[in-house]
Amino acid sequence: MPDHIHCLFLLSPQKSISQVIKQIKGSSSHFINENNLISEKFAWQTGYAAYSVSESVVGRVFHYINNQKQHHAKKSFQQEFEEFIKIYGIESP
């Protein structure tokens, strides 16, 4: 998707989510900029959202991520995010 990315991974107990995200953002930014993959300098936005999922739904989450393009053709990321916040009673940032 052009405006966000979804990652599904098993988090090691020795690493925090912030350490993993920092490494992902840093490594990918460096790779994109070193290889001139886009005309402007690439930088990630500040912040991220992270959610844990139980092992029983990993397959469904994987399927969702694999089919993002079709999913977001029906509903924008912003619409989906707002629905998620409303459903789970999370305070919007």
C-alpha cells in the first residue's frame, strides 16, 4: 500500500517492539535511499501502531496482509483505522 505497511512477525522476548520497529525503519530507509529507489529522500513518519494477535488467528492476519490491495479497494486505511478505534474503545491519537 502506498501509505502504510503491515508486518506480521514473532517477537523475541529479548527485544522490545520499539527496538524492532526502529531496526525495520532504519534498515529500510537506508536501503531505499542508498539504492535511489525513489527520487526524493525517503523517511518514515514518526510513530507506529502495534497489535498482538493470538496464535489462533495468525492465518487470518496473514491472509489479510496478503490481500491488502483488494481489501483497501473497498475501504481506506483511515476508514478501517477509525472503525477499529471505535470498536475497541481506543482513544484516537
